[in-house]
Amino acid sequence: MQLHTQTLNALAIRLRHERQVQNLSREQLAAVCNVSTSFIRDAESDPGSCSLALLLKLMQALGLKASIDGWESGA
């Protein structure tokens, strides 16, 4: 999935889906990530309003990866 402002809804759906597949409640995932349950709710409904750092933390906890193409190391 390429991420840009138009695909944030797809990210929200994927986050919710991954949490449910792993049979985690919002409370459980929030505890693993050390964030509030309201952050999990917001990430699953409107990730554009969330901190990128916390979204990456959430994605990592769910076993998802993000990459940035075209970024030269050391640039």
C-alpha cells in the first residue's frame, strides 16, 4: 500500500483488521504500545490526525512495516 493523504482510510482499515485478526482489544493493544485507547480508536478511524511516530509504533506492534522509497541514506 502506498501511503498518501488519500489512502489514510485504507491504513485505518488495515490497522483495525490486523488488531482484530490478532484477537487484541483496543485496551490490550494500547497497553502493548504504551498509548491511550483513544489513540487506538483515532488511528483506526482517522490516522491523519495522529502522530506519525505513534502510528509507526502501532504498526510495529502489529507486525506491519512501513518504508519510504527514494530516500538516500546519508542525504
